[in-house]
Amino acid sequence: MRAIISANLLKSSAAQFQDKPSDIRDTRLIGFILRVERNVRTYFAQVGRGRRVRLGRVGELTPDEARERCQAVLGNVAQGRPPLHGIDGAEGLTLGEFIADTYAPWAKAHRPRTAGGTLDRIALHFSGWYSRPLTAITMEDIERWRLKRINEGITPSTVRRDLDGLSSVLTRAGKLGKLSENVVRRVERPRIDRLPKVRYLDPAEEKRLRTALSERDEEMRNARESANKWRRERKHEPLPTLRHYGDHLTPAVLLSMNTGLRRGELLALRWTSVDLKGKQITIEGSTAKTAQTRHVPLNAEALEVLRKWHEQAPASERVIPIDTGFKTAWAHLLERAHIEHFRWHDLRHHFASRLVQAGVPLNTVRELLGHASMAMTLRYAHLAPDQKQEAVDKLVPP
């Protein structure tokens, strides 16, 4: 609807509260909008396609005051300034204030799984800029920071990830009208290899890893039996018997190798999400990187591991009841198995690589891994049976 936004319009039926939101566009000033919703009427300035700046609510501003503010906002945008420059002190809003008062609460509410890590990275790398006004952060500042990090030998993927954190803040500021643009988007990002070499275990390495796990469990069981013998001789309550595994490490490793779960997904997995009869586990969207729930089938080894582990540790709510990770135990295990340059996350690569080598379609692998797009799964494409070789072999001379 188009009309002159005025005091008379606010009294008319067209501008009264209604269940379905509607916009009334001012005929005097293009870009000046009154948004009418169920319980609120709000003035906005249209500053771009799909982009609006909130001016205030009816009752806080008169129509004429809102129109004047809208004109100032549109003028700022036309001059390349932040929309709210010179209005309500927006030009003095610092990066630190915006993060503390606006971005951090928003991120924790809408990005709960990643908010903590993102805020920590921003504080680590950009806390020196917290006292600067948002509008004073320039492309040149970011370019100098990027070059410094690259020259220090930081990997391109790490630099990009850190820039993404700052970019998220500035994008949010732009959506709220605090900035005219996100200058990070104008900075050339470090180029990264989208199809890097994938590290997975060869048959000999996998055999050594499994042997190391078995030997470790056996040693821990023997140690527990010896300790309980000592305790019984002294009339002390014995510790629980280790029926199958020394601790959580073997179940965690074998589950990762057979399901491809991310470490965070594995640590968050609860027994209520494990269906042994249906032979599948459910990864809840709240713990998944893509925020999408998925169901992962269990093969024979994964089922056996879960059944044995549940017998041994039935009282735990989570399948792997630890909070810190596997860093120390994992490092010792790799040393024992004589395996080098193999991260915990590479167990996920090992899972995917074995599937592709067995001829499983890439899209099926993508669904099992929980990738949002095929782009991430394509890193395993070269491991598929010799389809490329077969293709070029067809080019025989006439």
C-alpha cells in the first residue's frame, strides 16, 4: 500500500494492528516505510534491496520525526557513510561495545554450538581493535593484519577462519544499520586447496592401531585386577571390573572409524540417541556442525562395540562420558602404534576413504558424513575405483 505516512494515517483502519504483517510506503519520501504487525508498528528506511534500517516505533517518533530520520539515513547511504552516522551517536559505537552488547548475545542465541569458539578467536586476534569505532575499521587495517599472519607462516585456512569471525561481526553490524558495508568482503582471502590430500590409514597402520588398542586394554585390565587383589587383601571395596575395555578410548576410536562422527558429535552422543535394535544412531541438529539432524547406520563392529561398552559403563548418560577430549591418550596411542602425522579428525577421513574405495557413491558418503554440500565430499573422489583411468583408456587412436 502507498500513502502519506501521517498522524491521520495512523488513526485510519489501514494502519491498525493486524495478524498478517503489511507495509505502507510513503508517497512523499521513497524508502520511508511503516511496518504494521500484530502488536507493533515500526518505521523503517529501505536502504537497499532486502535491506532495511529500523528508525523507531510509533509512539517513540512522530511520522514527521521518522521521515526526517529516514531522510538522514538515506543521505548517509548515498554518501557512502554508515546508515546511522550522526544519528543517536552511532558513529561512536566501538567494535568492543558492539560485540559485547549486540553480537555476543545474538551469536549465543542463534549460533550456540559455535558462538564460544568464534568469540574466543575474535578476542584473540582483534581485541586490540575493540576501542575503535566500527566505522574506523578499514580495508587497509584488515589487509595489513592478513599479510602479517601469512608472513608469520600461519596456514591460509586458519587465516580465513579467523577473518570469517570478524566478518560475521561486521555483517551483523551492517544488517542492523551500524555500517554501510562489511569491509572484510573487499579483502582478498588467502587461497586454499579445496581438494587437499586426505590422510587415512593404510592396512598396515590400521592393523598396528588396532593391536595397540588391544594391548592397551589388556594392560589396563591386568592393572585393575592387580589393584583389586591388593584392595581385597586389605578389606577395601574393589573397583569395578573392566570387562571389555580399559577405558573410553577404544570404543571412541572404533566408533569413529565405523561411523565417521566428528569429535564433537561423538562427545555429545547420548545413549538415548543410540538404537541398537534399529542399528542406527541419531546425531541431533544441536550438536551437528551443519545444525541438521541425521541418522547414521551401525555396522557389525560398531554394534558390538556399543553393546560391550554399554555393559561396562551403563550408568553414564553420554556414550563417551568425558569433557576434555583425547589429546594425551591419543598421542600415546599413536606413538605406541608407530603412526605419524595422524590427527583424531583423520579417523573421519579414514571412514570416508574406505567407503569411496569400496565403490560407495559420493552422495551416499556425503549423507553419512553430514556434509551440507558435495564440495567437501569431493576431496575423496580421487579414491574411487579407477573410473578416471577407465575413461582416458577409451581414447585409443583411430
